[in-house]
Amino acid sequence: MTKLQTRAFLYQLGCFAVLFISFRFLIYTFTNLTGFWAPTTAFVIGTILSPIFRAMKTKEGEKLFMSWLFIKGVREIG
């Protein structure tokens, strides 16, 4: 695993974790879901809304890219 692949994994994990914890808190606060259903719902929402980070090899070398539901296309991360 290269340095950029590790960075992409950590970015993706961090974004998912922030969304999962936020939605889990909101679900427990504003809905009547309990037990298994609250974290499962937060997991599904976090998975759908989390951005995707990829390290890809290009002609200029390896670069980090991001794709997200709320932006059009693929963005290069510096």
C-alpha cells in the first residue's frame, strides 16, 4: 500500500466516522428508533453520503482524487 492509498483510506474512514456518529446522535435524539435499527440506519446514511477517495496512477505520477454525491465530477485533492 502506497502513501497516497493509505491517505485515501484514512480520509474515507474519517469522513464516514464523522457522518456515522453525527447521524447516530441525530437518530437517537429525533426519532424513536432503538436497538439494532438506529446504528444500522446511521450506517446506511453515512455510507451513501460519504465521499469516495481514490489514489490513482497517472502520467504525472500517483494522485489522490475525490468523488462525492454533492459535487459534479471527480476532483483532484492537492
